[in-house]
Amino acid sequence: MLVNGVWQENWQPVQSKDDEGRFIRQTSSFRNWVTPDGKPGPTGAGGFRAEQGRYHLYVAYICPWASRTLMVRELKGLQDVIGVTVVNPRLTDQGWQLGDYPGADEDALNGVRYMHELYTRADPQISGRATVPVLWDRQTGTIVNNESADIVRMLNSAFAGIVNEGPDLHPEDLAGEIALLNDFIYRNLNNGVYQAGFASSQKAYDEAYDRVFSALDELESCLADGRRYLFGDRLTETDVRLFVTLVRFDAAYHGLFKCNRNTLREMPHLHAYMRRILALEGIAGTVNIDHIKAGYYSIKALNPGGIVPAGPDAL
């Protein structure tokens, strides 16, 4: 946790909670947007024009929010436009660390050891948590945005004048339906599994558990009609949002987060849907089961012994 630019305490998974013990997620600190012409986006200030090689992503394979941005980078063909640094999956007392784990990168761009150092470079007086993903501007040396939902939208459209590949993940004719289903998936699944895992009362856990499995049952029924994606044959950002939770379910949420009514493998339509998305070109490279297990099971509050389960070792 940063307070006025100074690291204050050991990293803790529970960001905040209400009087009933319900986990509350922190809001993002940086909300500027990359746009085709550099004009301001829906939030924040302008000055961030889409350019080849100007922007860089800091991500963690463990993190579903960061993995959204990696997926869209692949789907939109932006691998040569936007660089990537992968952090260490194991959570340390100072939060996300760079390097010192197979498949994790040293910070060749800025030379920092911990993500919180990058945050204080962007804002020396910042207070809050140093999260991933981070979209970094190499030209001005600052964080553009650390909200995955915003970054996904930017990657989908802002760079079309440089690389125009892949599906439109937020088509205008589906915008209203996407917003509704995004909200349903966020409340009940993306954040719901965390509210179950980090609940600090039985009531809070029971509420979250029920929401998680009610939502999974509803989506299982929805996909039983044979549709390829949530909106038929059209891949959208909503599929990206759902996939990142499903692909972690059996490896982390079923055991560590106590979402254990059943595994995803026991839900044939959702499991097949997850596998279809995993098979899309480039997507398997955004999923690292070793990092996912090493990261989640490094959370001392939930797993004080640090023992990482042997399985599953593959998807």
C-alpha cells in the first residue's frame, strides 16, 4: 500500500471490506486514454496519441484483469505495436515484483524492482495499491491507465490506423447487450469468486458462493443451444471477460477460493466454450497455469504454508 508515495505496509489481499465482511475492490487510479488523434477519451486528460512502439503493458499471468489486456493484444494483432513485461506471479510483502521467477521479466524498460516504484514514478504522491495491468507511456514516462476494462477498449479501436486486424470486440449494434452482460459477469463471476475467496464472514461467503454458481448455471444453460460465443458467432469483449475467470476456475477458485460445488470440467458446455477460446490463435500463450497456481497459492492470508497443489497441471 502506498500512502503519499511511500510504501507503508506488507501487501494484503483484502483491499477493503464492508460491515458484513464483504470484499470491496479498489477503484483504479489512472484513467487516461490512448486515442487515434491524442484527444481526451471518456475519462482523464488528452495527449496520448496511438503510435507504434510508444506504449508498454505490465501484466501478470496470474491476474485475470491483466490477462484480458494480453488477450486483446493478441486478438488485434498488436504484438509488434505494444511491448509487454510479465511480473513475478508470487505476491511479496511489497506487492508485485519484477523478475526472479521462470517466465517473469526483469524491467528492462524502467529498471524498477517492484510495481509500486513504477506508480511513484508516475505520481510521487500517490496513495493506493500498485496493481496490474498498467499501460505505460514510454514517451512521457507515466502511467496512462491501470483499469483493464479501459485498456481493452483502447486496444480494440485506438490503434486501427496502425494495425487493423481481428474482430471488433465492442460492435456498436451490441453495445447495450454487452454492457448488461459485462455487468452480470463482473458482479457474479469476475469479482464474485474474489468475494467468496476473501470473505471475512460466513454470510458474505455464502452470498458470493450462491451468486457464483447461479451465474455459472445460467451461462451453462445459455451455451447449451450450441452457440459458439455468448453473442452467437461473434467474439466480443464479454467473452474475454468470462474466459479469464473460467480458465482459472479449477486451478485456483475451486480450491483456494472455496468455490467448490463442482469444477468447471463438470459443466460440459462452459468447459467446451473455454476450450474453444483457448484454441484461438495466440490465446494459449496468454495463459500460464504454473504462474496462476504459484501466484494464487502464494497468498499467505489464504495459504500460510505456501504449498502449491500438484494439479491441475494442464487445461
